[in-house]
Amino acid sequence: MNREWHEKNKMPAGTTEKERIAWHLEHTAHCACRPFPEGLVAKMSAAEQRKLAHAAKLRETAAKR
């Protein structure tokens, strides 16, 4: 878990679906503590799903360093 990222990037209460998707995309790029919520994946646009795949790949690359 990337504790530093979590401390600096708390998800505020009352976020919209788009804000939650954006937060989780950033989270995926910086932390591997949990998977992206499947319920949100189903609601994402194709562009957002590509960003998710890219963020996951960046995280995997960083983990190998």
C-alpha cells in the first residue's frame, strides 16, 4: 500500500460517479492495495477504460523497479 499517496489523496465524501472514477484511476496508477471497483468499470467510457489499463501497466512497471 502506498500510504503516502493515500494520506495526500483522500476521496471526499459525496463525490459524483465521474469523480469516483477519476480518483480510482489515479489510485490504480499509484497504489496496488485493492482492485478497481468492478461496478465502476462497468460504468466507464471506453476512453476511461483505456486509462485504467494504462494506469495498471504503469503501476506494474514501477513495481518491478
